Amino acid sequence: AQSVTQLGSHVSVSEGALVLLRCNYSSSVPPYLFWYVQYPNQGLQLLLKYTSAATLVKGINGFEAEFKKSETSFHLTKPSAHMSDAAEYFCAVSGQGRRALTFGSGTRLQVQP
Amino acid sequence: ETGVTQSPTHLIKTRGQQVTLRCSSQSGHNTVSWYQQALGQGPQFIFQYYREEENGRGNFPPRFSGLQFPNYSSELNVNALELDDSALYLCASSLMGASDEKLFFGSGTQLSVL
């Protein structure tokens, strides 16, 4: 079985500041890990994914995430926040069979001018 | 723009009714998955269809059923609607077996059960 915990349901940063969204996972098999972004009234868009290759994964829009097995973490970062980054972010894990994603409850990112 | 389209975008039903939601997959994709996203929550996996057969199911009762057609379009059917079925229903398509398999999500159908 697998699960994801996202720490912080709301995160607020200033434009130009570092973005750090936290995700911890639990999985009984080597996990595949994902970050998705959801804008209002839209579906989910894949930002990046980890599939057991490089532990530092670069995604779209300047986001990246680092897989740390010892900490069971997969935190999402961006060096400098844009107003357009304001959205809901979901961390997800897929386990054995890779058929389904298990999502966290999401973190809403606010970017202040 | 993912190429995955869902209809309708919004729907209002009353308790006990039945509903059908539709999804058109991205061209060339052979797999479709359905997710339920309740307000303020992450999406929850309902089931997946691959080549017209159910290929995995989450913790949802049998009154949630699906179909995948030869053209890879899909339907989600929910019978005997309950108030807790009110949610955003997301469809996602993918190409199973691709070296870089990814899910492409539609914008969803917002279902309200009164």
C-alpha cells in the first residue's frame, strides 16, 4: 500500500521568493513519485515525475524535486516564485502495478506581489 | 491543452438518480482512468480501463461502473446517486507500455447531487 502526506494545506510566498512544498510518501515497493498542478476549473497538469533514475528531477516552469529515500520525501522547489505559480499542487505516488495514483490532499500556493 | 475532453462540464442531479459522464481520450491512447475529487481533497482513483477491460479498481462500490469503447472513448456511470457523490470527476488517458508513460487529465465534470 502507498500513501502521501503533504505538509501545509496553504503556503504563501512573496513574488521572487523560494517556493518549497513538502511531500512525504509511504510505499511498500519502490515508488514512482509525481507532482501535479491544478489551476482553477482545470484538470491536473504534470509538473515532474521520479521513476528511479536521477534523484533530482527537473520539471516544467522552473520546478524541481529531490527524491530522498532516507527521509521518504519528495519536496517540490522553485527558486523564484511568479504570480502565475498560484495554484493547487498535488503530490502523488504509484506503487505495484502502476495502475493508479494515490494523491495527497494538496497544497494551495499563494504568491503575494 | 491535453487533448482529453470531458462532457458535460457541469451537472446537477438529485439523490437516487443515475448519471453518465463521458470522456474522449487523447489520440493514440489506449488506457483511461477515472478519478473522483471531492472539494478540498486530492483525486481518488475509481478505476482504469485498458483495451475495453477493467484493469484495476479503487475503493468504490459497484454502483460506480465504466465502459471503454473501441475508439478509446469512455463513460463513467453512477447509479443510485448519494449526496457524497458530489465532486469533480476527472478522466485521464495514457498510452500503456510507452517508455515515458504519462497521464493526461481532462478538465473534469463537476457533479452536484441535491
